[in-house]
Amino acid sequence: MAVDRGPVGAAAGGLATGTSAPALTAALDLAADIFLTGVSNLAAGFTPRLARVRRDLDSASLRWPLLATEDLADQLAAHADRAARHQQVLVADLLAELVARARVAGAAVGQPRSRVLGIEEAAEVALRRLRLTALGCRVQALGEDRRALVFLADPGAGIVLTLDGRFPGAATGADLVARRLAGSTVGVLAGGNVVTETAHRRADRRLRLAVNRVARTTVSQSGGAWGHLPSTLLARDLDALAAEFDRLPPRLVRPRVDAEDVRVVEIAEVEYLGYEPGSQRLTAVVRGTAGGTALVVSEYRAVTPGALDALADALQRDPSFVSATVRRGRGGLVLTPIAVVAEGRVVVPDLASGDGSKALDDGGALAPDRLTAAIEAAFELLAEMAHRGARHLPPSFEARLGSTAERLDTAGLGRCATDLRGLSRALGPDPGRAAFDAWADAAIRLIATAELR
């Protein structure tokens, strides 16, 4: 079934005239030059130019484009340093986001301009005494370092905040359990109840906790009694949660906050649990206590070798809650788990010990999703184009665009295929700004279509 529904708001159309301040125009010009030149061909002169763009976006209080540009700067630095955190698809996503925000803000449709650009957001706000409920932790590899992202629910505000710690010299998530973070340890923070008087919240809802003798942060053990969380965070009816996500604007133009897609699901039953050895993926189907189902998906990662074993064990122990990032996919909700509450204990898979050698039951693979596979392949090709640079593509690239467009057509994604063919025509012997606009059309539509899945 095709899900290719045309432009979402103004994001998939041409750049609206009179979009915004010169700072945003300069950011778009920079994005276009990165695409045309290619990340792999950028000279040192891009660094001061990028710094000027960031400074001007900050001065204009364009908070969300600024954060996107900061992430872009980090990606370019990671590529220059040959760091493992560099991802071609993330660079492409960030370039598309800058264009989408400018287009929607300029068209003045859908969302208020202030929400699209973050104009009214303060860079950082000092908070008074906070009582937070930890919802687990996600561990990521950043080159030789490890990142622990702890998710903390603020029941009073009905939002999820994040606490970010980076640690050198750790091999796996299990190595982080005893590492110090905000006056406690990662293991205790990830599954505890937190009371703090030292919190500062950034615009993207990241927390900074000062450690001093006057204002303290205390952490107590939690048994995972998450039923007190407000309805903005706790989902019992998964059909209603799916409808909530359907009503959201496209991610590329929503407020740019961490953990906006994190929810706690109260589980009535685990209807299916299986492991796919080929893809090293654990999948489960859970039913909400007030109805509806969602697919839980977790894949093996070398940085968290014990995660799948811990997750499978928790899901077999009559779990009551799962915290997860939520997205639309495979025709329904897909949950990427962060923590599971089972038998009165908060299980954080990414911090679990073990080497992944435990034999998991092969429940039979679910049917492959050819639509998602076609979208991902097309976006990876667009990301490769931005990495190589539109002015440095090999002669074979036109044929690859054509075959990828055919694959999208076969999957029922005709508009996405048309965008790719339009991009191929716009490239020509000397690609310019029109080629970048056509690339952005295709990238934005693919991203939005993936969300609609």
C-alpha cells in the first residue's frame, strides 16, 4: 500500500520568498555549498564560515536552526577527525532540516513561525527543586568514547529531560554502570528517583546538574512504579498513542527537543517474542492495558552486547511497563526500548552485563517491510550524494538514481520516485542551487514518508 501522500505543509515545495532573517539565508547558502562541494571535499575555509553562521543564528535567536547547525558542525568535525560518530545519513538529515524549517517558516502555514524556528526559546533556564523519575539510559559509541544518555521524566511538566555523560576508556555499556555522573553513578541514575536543586534546562530539554555543597542532587532506588506519570508521558491505549503521533507535524519542523518521542507504555501482555539470527534483531508485540498493540524492536550492538539477553529476559517476566522512543513504522507503532519494569525492578538493557552469547528463541522473522527498505535505500543514496558532492559524482550515479527511482515506483512510492528523477535532471554537467533544491525536495519527502509509515 502506498503511503506517498504528497507535500507535507510547505516543506516539500520550493523555498518560499522572504523566509526570514539574513542569518537563516546564510545557513541555507552554507547547506547548499556543502551539498554541491561534498563533505569529503570541504576545505578548511568552511570552518570559520560555519562559525559565523552559528554566531548569527544565535544572535537572531533562531534556536532550532542553530541547534541543527551545531550538530552539522559536529558531524563535519567528526569527518575531518575520522571519528566513528560521523554518519552520512545524519548530515543529509540536518541539511534537509535546515531547508524544511526555512520553507515552512517562510510559507507561514501549519505551525507558528516561532515554533518552527524556536525564536522564543531561551538558551538555558535555571529550575527550582525538581523531582524526576528515571526512565533508563541509552549508550552510544562516539569513536573511542562512550555516551550515556539518561532519560528523566518530569511529572510536573509532563515532559522527558535528558542528562548526557561522555566517558573515555569504556568498552561497553556495562562498563558505565559505576561511572560517576552528576554526583551519582550512571547505573543508579538510570533506574532511580532523582531530586535536584541544581538543574539548568537547555532549550532542547537537556539538563545540566551542578554539583556543589549548597544545592544538592539526591538519587534513591526506584521499583519502577511509573503509573503516576501524566498522560502526556504514560500510554495505556496504543491506538490513541498512534493517533497522537499521526497528528504531529513532520519531525523536521517540530520543536527540536531531546526525547520528545519518549513514552512509557503500560503493558497488559506480550503477545509475541522472537529473535531473528540473520539480522540479530529481537522483536516483540506488546498490548497496552487499554488496548492497541505496538512492535518492540531492538538490534544487537557491539557497544551493548548484553542488551538483547536482558531485554528478552525482562519481556518474559510479565513486564508492567516499557520506556521507549516511539515512531510510526510498518503500518503501526514501533518502540525502541530504553528500560523495562518487570517484577518490581527497572531493567536497563544497555547497561546489562554479558557478552550476547545466550541462546535466544527464534520466533520466526516477521514479514519484511519493502516500503521501509526502499525509502532507506533511497535516502542513503541521497546521503552519499551530499558526502561526495553534487559536483564530484561519478558518471554511474545517474543510473543509480534511475534504478532507485524504479524501486520506489515498484513499492508504490511514485511521488518519491518522481523527485529522484527530477533531481537527476537538475544535476546536469555543472550542478548549482537548483540541484540542491531538487535534492532537498527528494530528501524531505523521503523523511516525511518514512514517518507516515
